[in-house]
Amino acid sequence: MRAINRFVVQAVLAAALLAGGAGTVMAQAAPAAAEAHAISPERLGRLKQAIQDYVDQGRLAGAVVQIRQDGREVFSVAAGWRDKEAKSPMQTDTIFRIASQSKALTSVAIMMLSEDGKLLLSDPVGKYLPEWTKTTVAVTTADGGYSVAPAKRPITIRDLLTHTSGISYGWGPGEKAWKDAGITGWYFADRNEPVSAVVARMGSLPMAAQPGEQFVYGYSTDILGVIVEKVSGKTLDAFLSERLIRPLGMKDTSFYLPRDKAGRLATVYAAGEGGVKPAPASGQGHYLDGPRLAFSGGAGLLSTAPDYARFLEMLRGGGELDGRRYLSRKSVELMTSNHLNIPYEPGKGFGLGFSIREDVGKAGEPGSKGEFAWGGAYHSTYWVDPAEGLTVVYMTQLLPAGDIDDHGKLRTLIYQALD
């Protein structure tokens, strides 16, 4: 009981110390059943100050951080501005473009269909999308151009999940062919056609690498989203809503913004000399006023820190949350295990939708073996550390982010608060 009593005292002191300001730090006493982990609310106060410092220095317009430990919300802060020019403050329920954080939900959707008996991870993509039955690879030539070679083997669903399909975002030796086809970059919200139509055209273009030989980040998860649609007979929007978003209570997560929530969408900022400034118009309006036809499984969702934390808590719980099972424990174990036998980042591997921390020392930053994580193009990030019972969600809208070092400090200031 001594550890719990200390936690209670710290929570009371921290609540008094940190009341007020642009954000609110919340700490709760741990129930007796969750005595395994402890975190200091007082030391977490350093994180609140660090985020506020970035805002005061003009390096961030605003951000939301939410931390849960053993299912309890132990820290929640909204700092700075949702819209700096309009003097609209950031709130914990502000809605963000989460870009590649969408990949985790689409990957879970594929695992659900696998558990439904509808597909195998070893299945070739061409089994569901005929345009992908035979693919090619661009090979650099001595004169700086490229030749086209047949793929050594079919691309599989597992290749897509692990980003070993060889499919980029239109970059690589065959970049010109992708540009000529009008397929580059991860942004789909402005397209006046479904993602399936774009993916069908991709199949005839030369890939950046042979299947299974390199980690190549690109359209793999968008292709997975199209497979979800093909196999389920529903749009990706409908499938995710029915199987994940609504049951999990992710009330502010969607591909496009309902008009009654327009005032809660964060503005995108760009780092530059003299501080952040509103980013160019592309990406600011299409989630509200665009065609609303492209459901990008790789980068299309909007969400909030509380919503995304619930999704991650389901995974931390082995596929279960609030008494409802979404995935089997063994499927989550498979997703959060390293699948790579090719070079990746030091101390890390990659699973079925997430980077996986394999060696804390080689990774060179605080964390735990078995942690799974990823982030998004707008500079948001997340991770789950099962060893410490932690779920961390960091939301902001900064593109490009410049040389800001907030992700590193976020991680350091969280782990220094652990007892």
C-alpha cells in the first residue's frame, strides 16, 4: 500500500501545482489492482512546461499530449493554439489530420478479415486485385535511367503490412513513370475518384524494389485498404466505422469532417525562419469541402488524442477493451512482433503496421523492448510500451517540421517520470 499512498499524495500535490494555464494536467490515484506501474505526476509537469516552451518560442502553434498507464489517464495537456491567427486555443478534443497513423487501423482491419477466414496474409495481392497479378521493378542503369524487370515473385498481403512490397510513394528509379501517371505523394483527400481506381493504375507501374528485399515506405497500406473493400464488399469507411471506430467509441474519427465539427479542426503550420506560419492551402480544406470520395487507408483519417488512445489501448489490451474483443491476443502478438530480416533502423524492426523496438541500447533513446509505434506526416506520433503499461499519443499539425526536437524530448520527459 505504500506505493499507492505515495501516488495519491503526488496526484493531490500535482493537481494543486499544475491547475490553470493553457493545458490541464490530470492525474488519478491508481486502483489497488494496478500497483505494478507508477509514474510521478510532479515529474510529468516538466513535460507540460516543455510543450509550452515550444509554443512560446514559436516552434509549435499547439499540441495535445495524452498519456495512459495501465488504462488510467495520467496526463492530458492541450497547449497553445488550434488556430493561432484566430486566437482559438488548442483543446484536448481538437481534431487532427493523422495521416499515416491511419495505417494502424487499416492493418487491424486486414487482421480482422484474416480472423473472419476471408483471407490469408500469405495470399498474393493479385488474388484480390487482378491488376497486381504480375508486377515489374525499375532497375537503375549506368546512364542514370532505368530498365524494367519482372518481379521475382508476387507481392503478398504480408509484404504490404511490413512495407517490404517494394512500393514507394512514387519515388525511386521509375519516378518519372509515376509522375506521368499522376500518382505521387500520400495525399488523397483532393482526388475526385476512389482510391481503388488509383491503385488499379499503380499495378502497371514499375516498383522501387523487388518484393521482400527492402523496406520501402509508400502506398502499401492504401492497397490494403482497397483489399478490405474488395473482400468485405464495403467501403473502407463503412468497414472501419462498423468494426472499429463506432464500437470503440471513437466519436471524432472519420475520413472527412462533419460540418458541425469544422470549428474543431486544427490548422496546419509550417516551420520556417521566424517561427511557424500557416501551411500552404493544400490539405487545409479538402477534409471539409473536398470530393469526399477517396478513403485513404494509408493516410486519410482525422482523429483526436482521446479517440486514438482508445484504439491503442485496445491493442495494449491484447485486442480487447471494455469487455469487447476486436482481435485475438495471438493476432496482436503477431502484429507487434518483428517480421523483418533485412536492414531497418538501429535497435528496431517492423511488424504488421508498426515499428517494433527490439534493442533499447541500439535504438539509443528511452523505451522498452516490445514497444510498438508509428506517426504521421503532420508530425504527430504515438507509441505503446507494454512493459511499462504506457500508451502515448502526441498530436500536432506541423508540416514541414524543420529541426524541432520535440519528439525526443517528449520521450525523455515521459520516461524520467517513471518511478
